[in-house]
Amino acid sequence: MAGAEQPLPAGAAAGRVAPGLARVWPPLLTLAALSVLSVLLALSIGSVHVPLSGLLALFGSSADPLYYALVIELRLPRALAAFGTGGLLAVAGALMQVLLRNPLADPYVLGLSGGAAVGALGAMLLGLGALVVSGSAFVGALLSTVLVFGLAHGTGSWTPTRLLLTGVVVAAGWGAVITFMLVIGPTERLPGMLYWLMGDLAYARSAWPSLTMLAVACIVLAPLGRSLNVLARGPLQAATLGVSVRPLEWTVFLAASLLTSVAVITAGTIGFVGLVVPHMLRLVFGADQRLILPASALAGGSLLVLADIGARTLMAPEQLPVGVITALLGVPTFLYLLYRSR
């Protein structure tokens, strides 16, 4: 039947999408080296330049007390928080793009970040603990996911146009709720809340939640790479080739919501990292999810670390929200992808 989905042979799908695992390691090692370099740059560049010799001396007994306080206590936690947040957003974006078979899918564009922000802000305004704030952000992101996909799907199948329109409407709704929360919130907390909503790493309390979640996500999702490769060709082909489509889709839903919520709790709503990074990686390395998912973690983390360097230095001593830098990179990329998808 014309237009119907036709199942591909397993060998053909693997041959065109999934290179051998031996080809996965060189790109990952290269990206890992770039990640280390980006973190070293974040530790070195700032209002006070720390040379490489000063960074190396921190691991010895002759460490300069000023360098130690500046690097270990201030810059290192912020750089690690940026790396973890960027990796989470990039992996969440890669998962959404596989699930929807749409390069325009992104936690920020589809309203997941807005839902997580509403949940987190609501818990903060009520004075609840950090654990409840984290759970509220996850519930908000999951609710936004269900709303967007449920409304976009309707009684038929979703299309890129319907999905984007639904995501924009849901994101606008979350924006209205956030504005209401800002109006009724305490006046003295308003500047900090606004910076957090724009994506700000200056007040990131700890990098370990985002880094731990990023490591767990990579470990858990690694065995699903081959199934995600098949799912990217459509649910009918995936079911024909023996993939349990519905459980896999729900796993991706939950994983993307959880990763987005942890990223929002760490640094606020940062847009377009999940859009730009997976797309660029597919252009360079192909569409094998066994490579794209861990590569997204490394490249997304590096991108946000470099963006945070720009946010700290472009208008020094004033600091920009890092979300401004990512938006300047992401908006042209989004428009270009939207133009290509006509």
C-alpha cells in the first residue's frame, strides 16, 4: 500500500544506522578529551587568570591559597554543575528526537523545562525541602510530557507541525503560571528567581546530583541503544523486528522527564542545548544511538561549560545568565532546522 510503513530487514537497519562498536570509542575518547579541556578552561579563565602551572600546583603541597579558594571552592563546582546540566539536557533532547523521529524535539521547545520549572517554583514558594522540590520538578516535567504528546497525538498520529504547535501552546501556558508565581512571590526573592528562570549557574548548590544522574542515565540507557536505533525507524518496524515498543516509549518518556527535571533544579531553564547538540552529532557521527547518547552527554556538558565561560566573561564584571548564550546559539539553529523540514 502506498505510504504504508514497510519493515526493514534487521541487517539493512543495522548496516545503515549502527556502525560496529569498534568505531564508537574513538569519537567518545575525542569528546572526553574536549570535555576535560573545557573544564580546565573554565577553571583558568575568569576575572583572575589562573595559569596551567597554578592549576597543577593545586594537586601538590605548594598550592597558592588564593588559587585554591578561587578554583576549588568557586569555579570547580560551577564548571561541574554546568557539565552535568548540559549533558542531561543533551541526552534528554536526543531521546525525544529518537522517540518522535523529529530533529526539532527539545525539552525546552516542547515545554518540559517549563513544566519542571513550575513544579520546582511551586515547591520553593511553599517552603518545602530540597527532596520535595526535586520530586515536584519531575512531576511537572512528566505532566508536561503527557500533555504535549497526548494533545499532539489526538486520535491519529502526530506530525511535526502539530507537535511543535502543541509544545509552543503548553510552554506558553507554563510561562503564564510562572509569571503568576513571580507576582505573588516574595519581592526580595524576585531577582534570584528571575535569573534562575533564565538559566543561571551562579547559585548552583552542588554539582553531584546532575553528575550522578548523568552517569546513571548513560549506564541505564547504554543497553537500549540498539532498540532505539530500530525505534527511530518507526513503531511498526520496531514491533516487526521484536522490540517492545510501548514499554520502550514509556522508558524514554520517564527518562527524558527525569533528566530535564534534574537539569532545571540545578540551573533553571536553559534552552536549546537538547536541540543543537544531538543534531550536530548526527551530522558528524551518524545516527547510531549507541554513540549518540554518550556523545550527547559529553558534548552537551562541554557546550554548556563553554557557554558559561562566555556568560562570565563577555560583560565582566557583570555576569549574564547562561541561558542567554545558549539561546543565541539555539535560535538560529532551530530556525534553520525548521526551514529544512518544510
